[in-house]
Amino acid sequence: MASISTRRGDDGTTGVPGGERRSKGELRVEASGCIDELNSTLGVARAFCDDEAIARDVLGVQRLLFSVGSAISTKPHGRKPVPEISDAMVEHLDALVERLESTSGLPGDWTIPGGHRTSAHFEVARTVCRRAERTIVRAVTAGEELQRNLLRFINRLSDVIWLWARVLDARHGIDARLRDEHHPGPPWSRAW
């Protein structure tokens, strides 16, 4: 087996699909790196998850994230075709949201992370997902040509991850609400 240590990245560049080298500081590379980090944080959450259905859904999303990362890092009109982030991928997340929201006992308000160790891992993944979204927006704003469905997918995914945490809290009897009878607060907008 060839060594993983090629030393080609010592100059601050990385290989991207299609064979070219790009600066590790480029927004497109940063956004792809955020997706990689998101996949890893979801892997940690899945490793702690005792809910088989959620763990199975997380694994499915992790597989999709490889296509998302490739769609970001592959330059359009290059030698390699850009993987499509399809409407069906976004609709899959919409269906997950609908199914998860049907769980009884979910709060309709902001929540405090950390009530349960597994939901806390999902909360970290959610914040990484939101950072990935912000980085993709910055890349698009800077003129990078990226698929519209990338933002739709990542925005929906952060909702799904938030709901995974809430379902786990509910199933473990955790009340993670920010406001209750002892901690009233202003009527802010819904958490999503």
C-alpha cells in the first residue's frame, strides 16, 4: 500500500477532484473541509447513539455528505463532472423532518444543549453544519459557482440534526427547554 503521507500538501495546497491543486485557504476548500468535519462529528454522535433508527438515518446522511463535499470541491466545467445534489436528496431530508416532528414531547422553543450526552454530540454537529452553511454562502458571495441545492441540503440538514437531538432528549426524559416556569423569557421566535 502506498503511504498516505505524500508531502504534496506541504506547500499549502491540496488536490481536488479533476486533478488540479488548490490553496487550502480558498473558500471552496474551506467549505469542503467543513463538510468533512461535519461528517466526522456526525460519526461521533452516531457512535454514542442508542437509537437504531436514528443511527441508521445518520449513516445514510453521512454517505450523502461525501457527494456534498465532492460537489463543493469539484470545479465546474473541469475534467471531472460535478456530482449533482438533487432535489431528491433535499426531499429525503424534508421527509426526515416530517417524521421526526411527529415524535411526541418535542419542545417548540429554544433548547439548552447538554442534557444528554448523545444529544449534546448532535448539537455540536448542528453547529458545524451551520458553519459549513455560512462558508458555502461566503464562497457563493465571493463568486464561486456552486449548486443551489447545496444550500438547501445543508439548511435542511441542520434542522434534521436539531431534531435528532430533541428526539433523543424526549426519549430519555430530558427537559432541555430554555424557558420554563422557573426561567421565563421573552417570546422569541421558534428555534427553527
